[in-house]
Amino acid sequence: MKRWFLLAALVATTASAHHGWSEYNADKPLTLSGTIEESGYLQPHGFVRLKTADKTWLVVLAPPGRMENRGLPKENLVAGNQATVHGYPHRSNATELRAERITIKDKTTELR
């Protein structure tokens, strides 16, 4: 019984930490364009490091399954590709953005 309780507590803590979308400011949407320096097609969310004219951003994307289902394969998120992302900046990390959509090679993918 004790193990079950600990497992339930761990799952609840992980879920609440994962869904911290309130950390992003939906009142100040941004559109960024730049070059992908690095990417990850990982759970729970993919990401790209996007080099813009003034800084490098960590752009949080959708889960890989959703990106794949909506037509954004891993092969499009390679270093050197140009990308434009539209999303919401993190409230306390000035170099992080939660993407709502991403455009690569003239194809826009809705992520949310």
C-alpha cells in the first residue's frame, strides 16, 4: 500500500510540473525567425534551439506523436534549417518560448 501511495504521489507531481503552461505569457505573443542550431524530438515535448538576430531561444514544441501526425517529421527539425515560430514567451526565462505553430520550408504546422 505504501508503494502505491508513493507511486501515485510521484505521478501527480510529475504531471503538475509538466503542465506548467501558466509560466508562459499568452498576452504577449511573439513571432521569431532564425536558424535551427539543435533539436530534440523527445517526450514529453520536442524542442529546437533557434538562433535569431539577437539571441538563441529554446523553443518548446509539441510531443513527437502530435508533430508527426500533423506533418512535421523529425527530419525537418535539423540544424541549419530556417524556421519561423509563433508562440508565447516564458514569464521568467527571457530565452524560452512555447510554440503554437512552426513554419519550415514554407509548411506551417499547428502544434497545439
